[in-house]
Amino acid sequence: MDELTRWAKHSIARGSRSFALASRLFDPETRRRAWLLYAWCRHCDDVIDGQEGGQGRVATDADVTARLAELNQKTLAALAEKKSDISAFGAISVVAYETRMPDAYPLAHLAGYAMDVHERRFHHIEDTLDYCHHVAGVVGEMMAVVMGIAPENRDLLIRAADLGIAFQLTNIARDVFDDAALGRCYLPEDWLADAGIPPGDHVRPEHRGALFGIVRRLLDLADAYYVSAREGARRLPRRSGRAVLSAADIYAAIGDKVRAAGPAAWDHRQGTSIAEKLRFVFGAFLSAHLTTPLPPRPPLWKKGDTPDWTPPAPPSPPPA
């Protein structure tokens, strides 16, 4: 194992035990590239939040715009020329070079961080889904390319994006209170209004019941995306499909726990145990591998259904 791969493996071991476990089901070459891709994604997330391995207090300093600009600049440089230095940018450079991954994917992912940096508002569910696509759906597409799916295979790549969207919707449901502590809310404003919850007040105790109703609605939507994604996963190369299905089942179970806990869901962080994770991995081995054509995709939102979001223009300098 080369030094860059060892570094990436350490990154995933710190940042995501669920993905680290699921990645063991990949063939060695796919596993190596998945680790490299994850390491870049993890680094970008940490840089924006001022964390390490997803740990520590999220930074809220004014330098976040500069950090985002530096991420974009270093990623563009890494995509322009193959590098192999022991860093996140060496990792994404190697992945892009080896898989011929389109530059548009990692750049779209960085655009998702810009939505947090510029405090995008989520007026409707389509706005939330657009955010989910950028921060997670496009990661699903990149992972599919890592698994050998051609960028031209849009039908399968859309199903890969569906899985990322399902993951992020589950994250939003689980982390409502953690996000609120950072001044963030990804729940659609019109859903909150329909439930009689004033803006910014969604985590107040008197709104717990209404908030849970909104989150349950969000998890029901996530389930529809999981169903769509599993159809695609069963048509991936056999070992990759098993890894993706196990990851899907592990994450969907987190949503099930939030749903089952009701308004008490945020009294402690919901997650899955090692025994549960292993059960889902075993279950993935029993899933049928399909070679039949993909059935029609359900009428779910997908990228392109919402106009592209652009960050607000910087304020004009004061007159001299």
C-alpha cells in the first residue's frame, strides 16, 4: 500500500466508521480509489467547518470565505495536472486522472459548501434537495465513476445521486438540533410555516411535536430516494453493489431510529451499533445482483429540476 493510500485509509477510519466498514466489500482497486475520494471530501468538509476528521467545534470565523476560495483554487490545480503528494489534493488528482472523472463533479461538490458559507435559505423542499445533491448526491455520482460506471451512463448515475440525496436527508433529520446550534436550518421554510413554527424557533420545546411531523415527512422522502438508489446499486459490479447496498441499509436504519424515537429523537444522537452494521453487511451479500434494465425512475426531484443557485453578490464598497 503506497503512502497516499495509507493516509487516505487513516482519514476514513477517523471520519466514518460506517463507510470504512462498507468499503471493505469493494475490490482492492475500487477500495483504494474510494478511500482517496473520501479523503478529499472529508478534508473539504473539515476546512469549511474548521474541524479535523469531523471532530471539534465548528468554526464560524469570517475567514471561511477565504478557505472556500483556497479549496476551489487547489482543487482546480489538482484536476489540471496529476499530482501524488500526500494530501487531499493529491488524492482527488489521482482519482480524477485514473477514472477520467469530469471536473464538473468535484466543482459541484464545492458549490455545496458555498451554500453553507453564504447561508443559502431553503424556501421550499426543492431548495433543500438541490443542497443535498451538491453536498452528497454528486458524491454518489463520483463514487459510481470510481466503481467503473461511465460518466455517459446518466440513468445509473442519477440513481447514485439518489443515494447521496437519501443520505443527506437522513443527516438533516438526525442533526436538526446540532445544525440549529450552528445557526443552520435545512428544513423547508414553507413546511415550517405550514406547521405553525416561526422562523428560527423550530427547536423550541413547545414545537417538538410539530417539528417531528416535519422530520418524519423528510424521512419518508428519503425512503423514496433509497428505493430508487437500491435499483441502481443492484446493477453495479457485484462487489461494489454489495458495498453500496450495505451502506444504504446502515444509513436508512438511522432514519428508522429517528422515526421510531418520535419527538425524543434528538435527546441523544441516533446511530447504529457495530452488530447492526455487520448484520446489514451480511444482508447485502444475500441481495440479488441484477442485469436487467433499470425500471423507470420514480417521479422524484433530480438535478436540473431547480434553477442553479448562485451566491449573493458581495456588498459594494463604501464610497470614497
